[in-house]
Amino acid sequence: MSEWIEEKREDRPSAFEHVPGFLRRLNLFGPGRDPKTAAAAPAPDPLHDKLVGCRLLEGVDEAAIALLAEGACWFNLPGGCSLDRDDEEEPAMYLVLAGALGVIVKNEIHVDTLVATIPAGESVGEMSLISGEAHSAQLVAVRDSELLRIPKSLFETLTERFPRVLLNTTRQVIRRLRDTTRRVTTRHNPRAFALVPLRPGIDLKAITEPLIRSLASANIIAGRIPVSAQDEDAEWFHGQESSHDLVLFEADGPGTPWAQQCMRQADRLIYVGLASDVCDPSAIVQASGRTFTQQKPDLVILHEDGAIRPGSGEAFTRSSTFSLHHHIRTGVEGDIKRLARFLSGRAVAVVLAGGGARGFAHIGVLEALKEMRVPFDFIGGSSMGSIVAAGIAAEYQLEELTDRLKKAFVDSNPLTDYTLPLVSIVRGRKVVATLKEHFGERAIEDLPRNFFCVSSNLTTGSTQTHRSGPLWRALRASVSIPGILPPVIDDGELLVDGGLMNNFPVDVMSGLARGPIIGIDVTGAPNLVAHSDISESSVWELIKQGMRGVPSIVSILMRSGTVGNETQRRHAREIADLLFDPPMDNVGLQTWKSFDVAIEAGYRHAVEVIEAHGLPPAIRAACA
């Protein structure tokens, strides 16, 4: 029978301990936990059932499972504890039987970063075991977890007797190498969520009960675990997770023993606050702990009066404590449905590329998707795409958004307040006035849907992602084509058009999304060509020729500001789950009067793509 390590737990969260042989664990268990109960060895049958579900053992017979159960070491790793593999007497790999492990590496500035999550049923450490090289990452239990340690000698015996195990291991290694090559972050869809109120007295049933109904309508069975379940044993909790697709733990307040237990059992934390309690919750969240996953929690802001209170999102999120925030308005069913999609990994994200007047094609593609009942849960963009994306995030109906875009760019031209070209050709005041006319002083954090846009930071030479602050100001930065519009100054740094460095920011969205990503690339084929040798012509000759065959300075600057990085663009196109790239040959970057032509081209292209290939299953699932 496999060995079950009984661990010693202490009340002090800063204490380290060595479990003989190979483990160092950071003890984060709070007071009131019975270590003997928590670490007692389960009966052998549950181990057999968990091994059957592991990828390593797919297609192997019972003898392999029996051999593994007999010779491996079965132990539990509390949430927040790191797996110390440096002191191992013999190299080993690990199977995650329950819970999840976070894979943490140091990034380019030596900050610990979560790069992957290993869910139950998968293994980790195979490459080091086979190659004999040192471990390149740290493993941390994202939640209370059960692991099976397979030493090298047992692995070799297993693969010699059952070659299918080696085949399964090889497939796993290849899959991870492929994801690394494609720069795909490997994470599993969380199944256990801890909802933690920012103060006692917040009725979580106002969220969990409609959430459960919404999930059920999509054939996802969710269970609710209230505070009354705090005295149940581990097998009861295991049974709840086994019998539901998702479980929602309802904590009774920040920092309580039950809240700590919920947090240890959860894959993801969601704090819940009332919009009327406008506050900065960073101190509460920090005091609650659970920073070891390197994964920020989410925030739900409840609006009991049915409308988003101006400034509420900004007040709650100004400290960058949260990964995503969700506005839930009483009586707005769409808000609950959207939150349900985020929790179940079905939230549809949309990324809109820049492209000047070609950006109008986004409207046509979005209209075709709307006809297919595709939701737009999270949206972002660059340059012109950022303006269209902001309209969707602000919940403008497509008809209204179309009218606003026509008024802003066709009926009038915001790029006509010319100035002495010391910094730029135009002042930019008309652009600011136009953005404020259509979006007001609204903050990004107060938008009903999650949104981002990007600009190019000339000071740091990097892409800057805007997820907070005045919406108009972020958009002004994202559309500031160098030379045409003056840069936006942000804390002394110069921000210009997002298209300069990242015209199609699918990569940004991939780090934030909780579901499939739709990319709409309106860049089109380059059509900036010259039919005359302008280097040999004088100004007077060019004027005399009427500038025929010669691109204007505005055209050159427009193209320069939206050309982006072609390698990055190709990568973006690869990682989008559904890609649209409507033909834009007949629409130039400055041909604002091609408004209807661009919209029609986008619509026709999207309809053709959907009719030819259909919607990917992940997106189709979100349409329920």
C-alpha cells in the first residue's frame, strides 16, 4: 500500500518544516484545524479511483495501477506550501490526485510569476526525471492538494513493464513543449470558487443562487457550500466536488476560520463588495492571505439599485488588487449570465485591431456575431479598434455605436485643428472633445464589461495596457499616431498609438481571458506605394504633379503608427480561437467616407467564415 505522509501543522504561518526525505512546506494552516483529521490516510479505494483518472495511466491495465499504488508515496500538500525537490535522495515525478499545483518561475526582472497550473489528473516533473537536469521551476500548491510521488526507479520499472506509460509521458512532454513554443500559458479551468464578502453581512445568496440557475441553463451543475457546512469532514467536501461541475464556497467574512478554510479549498477567490460601501479593499485582501498562488483574486461589485454607481469601480480597484472585476446590477440578468460564463471558462473575449478607417469593418463583423447570439464578455483593442471596443464595453447597441462613429469620423473630422508642426501636425483638442462627447468622464473601471486598450510607450519602448483611469484619456493615447497627434504624457512617459508596437493585442487578452478569444484583424494588405521617385523630386515638382503617385505625409504617418510588429501580429493570429480578417483592399487608412463599404465588407466576410466553418465549440457553448 502506498505510504501516506502524516504532517505536522503549527499555527504560525511563517514556520517552515522538513518532512523527511523531500518536502519543505510553508505552513499556512490557521488555528482550529485538527492535523490528525486533516492528514489521516484515506482508504485505498479512493486512491485507485484517482489513479484511474490520471493521464499518465490512460489505456494501461490494472496491474500498472496496482504497481504504482504499492510503490509510490501518497501525501497531501496544504495550500500555499511549496514542494521542495532540491533535497530529494532520488529524482521523482509527481501526480496531482486532487487540488492543483502552480508552476512558478522568475521573469526577466526576477519576480516570481505563475506560468502554468497543473490540475488534478496530470503529472509534473517528467522532463527533469528523464533528462536528469535540475528543476527549472518552483511548484506551489494552489489549494489543498494530494500528490503521488513516483521515484525514478519506480518510473523505470513501470515503463519497462507497461510501455504505454512511457507513451503517455512523451505525449504530455510534447504538449507542454508545444505550448511553450507557442507561448501559451497553461492553466486549467477552476472548479472550486471561494466567495468572500469584504465585510460581514453581505448576502452571498444574492449571487450564488442566480449563478447556479444560470449555470444550470448551460448544463453546468454547480453546488453551493454555505457556512453551515464548516463542520463537515473532508470526505463530504470531496463528495460535493465529485458530484458537481463547480462548487461555490460562501465565506462568512474576511479572515474568519471558515473563510480561511474556503480559501484553502478554492481554485480561485472572488471578493464581493457593495457599491454603496465605496472603499479600497486592498488592506482587507492582504490581511486575508492567499497571495501564494501569484494569482490575483477577482472582485464582484453589487449594485443594489440596478445601476452602476459612478466611481464605484475606480474606488474598489485603484490599488490593482484584483485580476478582473465584475459589476452585478440587481435585476440585470445579463450580468449574472456573464459572470457565470467567466466562472465556467466560457466568457467570450474579443480583440479588435487598429487600422484607421478600416476599423469600421469591426462593426460589420460584430453584427454578424450578434446574429449568432455570441456574447461579448471581455473586449479590448488597439488604435481605432480601441474606440469600437470601448463602445461595446459601454453597452452601446451596435446601431447606436454605428451612429456615433459616423458622427465622429465621417460627418466631421477631428484631425483638422492644425498647428505649427513642432510636436505634431494637429493639436488634438478636437479628438479629446470628440472622445468626451461620446464617452464622457467615465472611468474604465465603471464600464459594465471588462475592457482594455493598448498604447505604445516611447519612453520604455514597450506596450502599455490601459485597464483603469479615464476612458477618454486611454483612448486618446491609443489613437495618438506619432507626428499627427501629440503624445499623451503619463507620469512623464510618452504614450502614442498602440498600433506602433501592438496593433492586434491578442497576446494581452490571452493573459486575462477566461474563455475563447475572437480576433478581428482589419490591418489588410499594405497599400502604401509610391509610383514616383520622391527623393529626386523637388517640392514644386510634386505640387505641379498634384502629388500623383506620391503618398502624403499624413498617409505615411498613419501607416507608421499602425503598422505594428508583423511577427507579433502573426502570433496573435495563431492564438485566436476564431479569426476574422475582412478584405480591406478598397478601404484606405484615411478613407473615412468608405464607412458603409467597410462595415459591409466586415459583415459579408464574417458571414462567409461562419457559414463555411461554423463557430468553434468553445464559442458555440457560450451562445446557450
